[in-house]
Amino acid sequence: MAVEVNLGAQPQKGHVLAAWGLIGWRWIWRSPAAAIVPLLQPFFFLYFLHLISDPSYFPLQVAGAMIFSTQNIGSWCLSDSAVFRIELRLQDIFVASPHDKVRYLFGVAFSNIIPALPALVALGIILAMVTSVSLTAWLVIVACILIIWVLYSAIGIAVSSRLRSQREVWPVGNLIFTLLGILSPLYYPLSRLPPVWRELAQLLPATYAALLVQGTLGLEPATAVSLALDAGLLILSAAIGLALAWWLYQWRER
């Protein structure tokens, strides 16, 4: 039996961002492993790299671990948005609601950065313990983290919109974000890469985020011109990546 509903009498506004934040917090509350895994993953890399690499690289590796942890949020966004769309049909509710897709995309990204915050804070504390970090350097680090968070979250959500089965989430997500994480010089200087790999790495936004952070902290040689160039290339590559993600993203089911 059909029931008529007066849509005009229904709430047209709400605290969407707060609701997404609650989703991220409840994920940690119900499953503490959601906050533990982001802590353990970069620390495993740091532990083994500390054993086999030059100790002078350790501050660089800690800074890289912060960007790596942020990059991984994209993989979580891919998984969550696929569940919301395929299993829970939450995206269909947003499509039918007055809210646009920008709020939905930002909400998914916001809910997924919350479990990563303990890891980012812990790595920030370690970074301050192993090297001198100025206020300018902290601002650069935060800016790079925000840019990488927005970009890789958008990539993850855009890719998930093209998946048709939950079985595709794990292999596709791991393939994309593992390659992106390995190619970017997060745990080592860009100069240590072979020429061919170096050219490929320079196509990725995370590479310029890493170079900008390393140069600002004084961990790698850098001039004001080179830092400005890295910042410009980071913004440009991030803009191109966001445009591609926007083009790839499928908001309405066909």
C-alpha cells in the first residue's frame, strides 16, 4: 500500500559532518583494532628500516610514515564506500536526498581519517623527538597531510564506485594503493631510486609531498626555489588527480 509523504515537511538540513565523525568514532569504539592497525603498519616498516638502513635516514622515514599512513586512508575509503553503496545502499539515500555528492565524499573521507589520527599524532611526537621541527615545518607537514588525505580519499571512493562486487574491493584496493605507496619516496630519498623508477615516482603527488617535507625539515638538500617548485607540483598534481577522480566517480547507478 502506497503512503504519501510530504517531503517539504521533512528536515532539509542536518549536521552531516558530525554524523560522519560519529561513524568514524564508533568504528574505533566497537573495534579498537581500527586504531591499532594504522599504528602498527608504519611502525613495522620503521623497525625493519632502522635495522637495515643508515640511522641518519630515520627522521626522514618517520616523516614519510606520516604521509604513508595518510595515503592508506584512501584504501579504507575505497572499502567503506563500496560497503555503503553495495551492501548498505547508503549512497542511494544520499542520491535521493537534498545533499550533493561533495558532502557524501567528504563525509566518507572524514570518517576514515579519525582512526588514523592516533598514528599521525604518535608519529608526530616521534618526529619531534628525533629531529628539530620548526613551526613552519609543522605547517608544511599538516598541509601535505591534508592534501594527500583529500586526494587519495577521492581516488579510493572514485574507484569503489566502479566496483560491482565486494570481492573486487580487496584485490583492487591493495593493487592501487600498494603501488602508489611503493613508488613514492616516502621512506628513502628520491635520489636513491634508479632513473626509470625516479621518473615514474615524479608522476605521483605523494612524491612532491615527501620532497617538500624532507626539504623543509632539512633532511635533504633543498633551496627556496626547489621547495616552491615542489609545492607547486604537489598542488598541480593533486588538482589533476582530483579532476580524474571526479570524472571517474559514478554518483548514480546506471
